[in-house]
Amino acid sequence: MATVENTAMHASPSREFALQLVIVVLAVTATALFMTNSTLALLAVAALLVVTAVLKFDWFVYAIVFCLPWNPTLDVNLPIRDISLLLHVALFLGVGIRMSRKDRSIRQWLFGSRLKKTVLIFLAVAVMSLLVPRLHGTQGAVRSLARLFSYVALFFAVIGWVETREQVSRIVKLILLSTIGVALFGLYQALVGGYTDLYFRLYPLQETGIEAWSGRVTSFLFHFNALAGYLNLVVPFAIGAVVLSKDRWVRYTGTICLGAAGAALFFTGSRGGMIAYGGVMLASIWFLSPRRATVMRILPALILSAALVVPLLRPHEAERLQEVDEYTQVSRLALWGAAGVMFVGHPVLGVGYGNYASLYSDYVPGSSDEIDSHNLYLQFLAETGIMGFLVFFVLVGTFVRMAVKLVKKADPLCRIVGIGVGGAIAATLIHGAVDYLFNGSPQFGAMFWLILALGLVMFELSKADRTEFPLRYPQSAESGTVA
């Protein structure tokens, strides 16, 4: 049965020109409004993306991937102000509509493997953790759960949309280019010694919500630790591009990304981030043979990192990485202790996904700040109990095995995605010993789930022997065909 293609694929020259004109006008309008009214500018950007989604859906997907580090929020009194969350849901619905038009099985898309079912089970456990224990679902918990839904929506949207290895390759390239921009903006903050006016134009609500400048860069994210975690998610892909790619320009892009990301990571001042960065480097050298050649390929990027750090380095900025102050030690023990007590009190489903920050002050008298536990393992135990903890780590373990299988394949793209997925998970687990970033950093959470989606689609595509891969989802029974 013939499938219904994207209408833009068959657009006439006049319609193609009209489409380009509308996109240009909206882009210029958004840029002009950005200098005067950030809310109207965001609405113009949203309109631009809506037009792109309707007429050029592939462009819409690539735009979301490239803009992942930017998480705009409308300064208006609405129930949902997070534009990225809405875009991820819109992307999910758009992919579903496209699949229905092409007579592909929605059931297979969402429930077609144990891995997909495990993702949905984890989401269900997060929801149940807020309902079953009958603890109050705080505003922070609702926001965290909404973000988790958006992460999972992005995950399923990507695995439903990607059909070819060329799409995977483009996404990887966009991630590298986008991260270069993230790193360079972070280095610019280090150069000028502040968050910059551009940052507060992008995030006007942060003017009162962010802590005073202390020399630690945030780039387009909301916190320096979140930036460190985000960069470490992309660093393995940069390493894979540098060592494994046959395309010279991809290797150059990977080198610049790896060098700039390493320098920006240093200026976050995140000790956990730096340890995770070192762990990913060592793991990559171990898995990518010959190891001497791997080191020689990575070395120029490390030299670039040093060349970017040295001119911007101030004496006090290096001191923080050399020791852990007493306040940090005491506060972390209190945070971890509170998480442990929450888990012991609610061992099956925890106190509710996203509830830790709001309930923390009940367990530590005198504390008024809403803060995460600074430990991925304890946070999952405290908020989702043993059920959420086990499901999440079963999920992570499955993706690690998948990544190892991809690294062992001969195809360079499979190996790049494999080292990227495995390295991103390793960095998250290492950094997770001292930080928890999923609730507080929507950019980190979205990138993490996007990377998992890339791992799954690349693994499925790698099973095919032909260059042009067949449809990965069987057509519906109504079409009269079998995949």
C-alpha cells in the first residue's frame, strides 16, 4: 500500500519559495523582538517552529535537537510555561500522526519490545509513586513529572521518526555543533566574568532565581553542575567522531567540540563533572583500539582545551577543584541522610517522584531551601523506592549492553553511537555519585533520553544488511500487509 509522504516533499517551486519566505519572516521577527520583548520573541519562535512542523517536519525535528540546550520559559501566568516541554509533546504527536498516515503500527512503536515496555513501566512507577503513598504531590513534583513525560515523549518521537542511518548521522552532527555553541558561550562567560546580558535576555526569570556570580559558568543551562553533566553527555560522541569517523570534517568538528567542551567543563568548577570526564576518557581509550592511536587522535583536543583554559584562568578558580570545603561535606551528608530516611520510611515507592526537594526541610530542621539530594542513587530510592530504582537501572543496564554490542561492530557510525551511548551513561553514573540533574535541568534530562533513543534506533538499524534499511514498524492490520 502506498504511504502518504510529507506534503513538503512534493511541494511546487512556488510553494517551496513561500515556505522559505514565511520561515525567514518569522525568524527575522523573532530576532527583532528578542531585543525588545522576550515574551513576544518566544511566541514568534514558537510560531516559526509550528510552521516548520506543518510544512517541513524533518526540519522541525532537527531544530529541536539543535536547540536542546536552550529551554525558554514564558513569563506569563499559564499552567505550563515551559516551551520545550510543549515542543517535545508536539513532536511526539506529530510523529504519531505521520506513522498513522503511513499505516504503521502505533502499538509496535510504543510497545514493540521489552525495552520500550520497560521505559513505560518506569514512567508508570513515577506516576504511582505520587499517588499510592498518599503524600501530597507538591508543585515541584508535578513539574518534575511533567518533565519526565516530556523526556519520554522525546524518546519515543525519535525512535518513531528515525528510519535511516543518514538521519542518525545528522542528529549526531547537530549535537556536536550545538555543543560547540554551548561551550563557547560558557567560555565567553568566563572571559567577561559574569552570566552576561544575553543570558538574562534568554532567561529573564533567572535574574532573581540564580545565585550570584562566583566564576562558575552555566552557558545556556540553569546551573554550573547541570552544564558539567550536559557536556559529559556529549563528550563521548565527540571522542567517537574524532577517533572513528571516516569523514575529515566530522573529525574536525569532533576535535573542536571535545576541546571546547573540556575547557568549558573546567570552568563549571564541578568536581563530580571533572571526575566523570576523566572516567569517560579512560573508558574510551580502553574500548577503542588500538589505544595508542586513540590517544594520538584525542591529544589535539586536549591541547585545545588547555589553550582555551590558560588565558582565562584566574587563581581562585583552580583552588575549588583541589579540595572539598567543610560546608560541602556537611551539607552533602545531611542531604544524603535525609534521602536515606525517606527511603526507609517509604521503601516500595518512595515519597513520590520529584518530592524530595519539597520534603527535605521536614527531615532537616532549620533548612528552608528546596534542593535535590546530590546523589542519583539515593534520589531514586527516596522518590521512587526500590521499584523505581530497579526499573531505572534495569533500563540503564540494557542500554549499556546495547552500546557494547554497537562498539564491537565494524560500521563506524554504529561504533560512534555505541561509544556515545555507553560513555554518556557512564558519565551520568559517575557524576551521579555527587549530583542529581534530571529534575533540575530539563536540558540534561532531554539530552540523556535523546541519546538513549539514538542507541536504540542505531541498534535496530544495524540488524539490517542493506544500506537502505526497511521500515522498522509493521504496517497496521488494516493495510493488509505484514512487515
